[in-house]
Amino acid sequence: MDTRTGLPVVGMVGGGQLARMTHQAAISLGQSLRVLSEKPDDSAALVAADVPIGTHTDLAALREFAKGCDAVTFDHEHVPTEHIEALESEGVKIFPGSKALVFAQDKGLMRERLAELGAPVPRWARIATASDVETFAGGSWPVVAKATRGGYDGRGVWMVGSPEAAADLVSTGIPLIVEEKVALKRELAALVARSPFGQVAAYPVVETVQRDGICVEVIAPAPGLSDERALEAQQLAIDLANALGVVGLLAVELFETDAGIVVNELAMRPHNSGHWTIEGARTSQFEQHLRAVLDYPMGSTALAAPVVVMANVLGGEPGGISIDERLHHLFATDPGARVHLYGKQVRPGRKIGHVTVLGDDLTEVRARAARAAKWLQEGV
């Protein structure tokens, strides 16, 4: 508890942009998020006041960080499960807890648990040898191979098109699962929050657009999605949050197919598919996550406009006019565009921010968001 304010202290392990935007939400709740950051120039470390430096793989650093925190949460899933279990055994309140988070950390365990719960999942298998992959494929290539732990933004996922490619991948020694390549129409995401009390709040289902394994655009609500399918996706996310015991946000990434929806991945933290909520929903995903881990009542998830589009800003090639000049020009041409930059060093293809645009017409709003993101990336 913060003795100056009488308000609880939330600690977030990880100093990336998710922690940065969660800190922004904490301010309106009278708090300053405590952040465990690996480097003093990490995204959240540049803006938060209470930033111990340490790594998420160091149990001693985690223990020290947790002292004085009323709740500890994460901006990524990479904290070793055994470290979380150790802290829990010492009485630290961690949300989501180890028994839930492991299903976002380990794709094999996730697939097993989802199948036990009867959730729709692709055909999949654990594999140890190249012949396992070949048997799974059954002559129907390609198949999708995934590292069981550690992958994100397209990393740790491989499209395997032949026995030779399978042999090359297996030879790396990375623990893998394989899945069928789903004939998808598009990708969706259902975002819900759940408190320890068991209250849940569901956001409108969104469409996510991927390019080279990276989400480049999110459209809320998902255009052309029937009410029945939207309710099905929201109910699935709520059921999974309850069954897995998630506290905080749960993002369920989905494939939409001709036959229905299929679960692709789970994330138990604020998620790229929910960045639009800062301006586009009555309660942002970041404030909702804080409310959940503090066991506050959930906020409204209603849309702030009929159409909301978020476009990620990726780092471009060096050169051109400065990012400051680009902001000047963007705000002059589209005063309604809302920009969030993450304070990151620019590298080609790296997420350095996002732009959100609200409006009534889907075509117009998408075009404005795409134009703004392209301008900030390329300066042309």
C-alpha cells in the first residue's frame, strides 16, 4: 500500500510498451505503476517513477520487486513458471497465477487443456523427430510448427512445406508442436477481463490483420461478423477465462473458417488486439487489467464510436524527415488521429507505436488509420 495515497501498489514485470500504457492508465486511478525493467531506457522505464532494474529470469530480483506490491502482474509471458510458483508459495499475490499463466506460456499444455475443455482447436500433435512431422502431415503439406515456449510476433512459428524442411527444423532442438494449416477466412480476437471475485467484462470482437506474422491493423467491431458468431466468440473467451482461472485480461486469438471459429493462441495480459480501446472504448484494456488485478468492479466496454481502427506503426528505413516533423504534418492533415509512440529505438519492422482513428464509415476510417501509420513509418 502506498502510504502517501492510501492506494494499492501494482507491480508489472516487464518494461515494454504494455507496461508503459498500463502506467498511463494507472495515473487516472491515482497510482504509479511499479515496473521491473531490464534496462533504464525500456519503454515503460522512460515514464514510470518506480522502476527497479532487473531481469524476469532472476528470482532474487523478482522477490525484491514484489516487496510492497499489493499485486504483481506481467507485460509478457516469459517469467519462468517455477519462479512464479515460488513467489506464490511465499504469499505474493500474482495475477494471473501460475496455474493459469502456464497455458499461455506453453503451447503444448495450452492445446491439451483446450481440447479437454472442448474448445475448438486445430488438429495438432507434439513432435520429437522429423518422421513425427511427416506422419502428422500425411502427405498434405505445409503444416505449421510452433515453438512450445517463447514465440511472439511471428517468431517461433514456421510454415513447414516438406520432409526436408521438417528435418532442418527438428535438428535445431527447439521443443515443437505441429498443427494443421487452417483454411481461414480471417483472424479475430475476443478480449475479456476477469476479477478474483469472478466478474467478467467482454469487449466487442475485433478483426486482426496480419502481415509477415505481425499484427498491422485491428478493426472494431469485426466487420460483417454476425451477432451469433460474435456472441459465440465472446462466450468462448469468458468460458476459458473461468475454466483456466484467469485474473486480468485474456485475449483469445481466433481463426474464422467456413465451419466456425478455432482457437489459435491465448495471451493473459493486455494485448495488441486491444490497443484500440484507449480511445475506442469507455474503459481501456489497460485500466480494465488494473481493475481486474485489484478486484475493482469492471468498467464499461462499450464502443466510443461506431467504427474504431488501430494501425501499428512499424519502424522504417533510416533517413527522411524526423518523427517530430512527421507528427506535425500528420496532426495538421488529420487532427482526429490519435498517436501513441512507445519511446523505442527505431528499427525496420519493429513496433514503435500505433495510431487509432474513430468514425462512422469503415472505409474512410481504415484509410485514415493506414495513411497515418504509413506516414509515421516512411515519412512519405
